[in-house]
Amino acid sequence: MMKIFLFIFTLAILVLGASFTLLNADPVQVNYYFGTADIALSVILVGTLVTGALIGVSATMGKLLSLKLQVSKLRRS
């Protein structure tokens, strides 16, 4: 039963992602430091989301690793 729910949930996310891409397919001019580029708005938004997620994960990794080290030290003693 859980596999069916997971499949339906994944399918719903894919459909929402596809509709999001179709609704935001207009090109947007992006100004870089060394030039400009016309990129689809959906690509920019997804790229920003992924970049934010990676920054969030990397920000928590230091604390997570220090806590794991502390747990391993406490288990040894």
C-alpha cells in the first residue's frame, strides 16, 4: 500500500513540475558580471531552489558531523 502511495505522490510531483515548466517557459534576460543570457524562467527558479537547498545542507553538515563525533566519543567511554 505504501508503494502505491509513494508512486502516486511521485507522479503528482512530476505532473506539477511539468505544468510549472510549461507555465514559466518565457525567456528572461539574466545579467551576469561578464555578460547577459536569455534563460527560461523555470530553469532559473529550479536552479535557485537547488542552490538554496545545497547551501542549507552544507550549512547543517558541520553541526551534524560534530554531533556524530560527540556521540561516538560518548559511546566509547
